[in-house]
Amino acid sequence: MTSMTRRRLLGAAAALPFAGRAFAQDLPLTPACGPQAALTPRQTEGPYYTPDTPQRASLVEPGSKADRLTLTGRVVSPQCRPVVKALVDVWHCDENGAYDNAGFRYRGHLFTDAEGRFRLETVFPALYPGRARHIHVKVQAPGRRVLTTQLYFPGDARDFLWRPELTVAMERRTQARLAAFQFIVDA
Ligand code: FE
């Protein structure tokens, strides 16, 4: 990863209100754009995607005591150009490992800003039997093909779908977790 890319990614993390200097310095890097860039790998959608999710920046349910997770990052081209107004559609299981297949708990989408950044507040999904802990994501640059994939967390049990290049950079502050990931898409 180039220092420029690193600064950009860390810049996204620095936008977090409670992310100080230590967080930015400690944050490991996720896959880099640039001359050797590989596109973010596609993965199976799984059985639990629901279309037409609400647009929102927080999936936290009112009154929820579940551990919080802030997922932040960027969507960029392989040449490191930020992808503006990219769709980022997220779904994951709750703190007990259950998906809401009737409504939209822990489902929602947002769009990247003028620098290709996004930031979503949610809860830390449970690790449920048979899978590595994961978050499902669809990312779509305007007018381009949808990238369906999954993100993983460092330090957890792995499974047959787990891939290192889909692992977020993460730091934990007491009950709050901060995660960052850079999507590299054709744009
Ligand atoms: Fe899943």
C-alpha cells in the first residue's frame, strides 16, 4: 500500500468522533489500490439477502445493549480514484446469531461521499456455528455491476469462505469496535 493510500484510509478512520491518534496509528491496512491492485473478491450472497433495504447510517435498534460496531471505509477504483455515490448495502445477523428475514433489523444501505467514504453504525454480529463471523455487503459503483461479498474479522475462527483480503482492520475500545475496510471495484 502506498503512503498516499494509507493516509486516505487512515483519514477515513480519523473522521470517527472517538478515534484519536492511537487508533489511526494502530490500524492495520486493508487491501490497497494502486498498480498491483486486485479487485475485492466476490463471495456468495448466502440465503438471507432482502432487497429494498432502508437507507440509513445506523442499524442500531433503539434500546439495544448489544456491543457496538462502527464500520467505516472507502470505495475506490484500482487506480485509487474514490467512487462517489457508490451503494453500500449491508446485512448481518444479530448479537444472537439470528437474521431478521421478516423485517430489516441489521439491514440497510448508504452511499459513499465525495471522497468515496462511508460510515455505518451497527452492532457486532454473533459468531454462529458453522461460519466465520461475517458481514454481508453489496457494493455498486454508479451504473456498474454489483459486487456481492462478505467481510471478516481478525482473530476469529475461520471457515471455508474466509479470506485474508476480506478481513477488516479493527480496533476495540471497551464495548465499541471500530472496523475499516477499503473496497476496490471496477469503476
Ligand atoms: Fe451470513
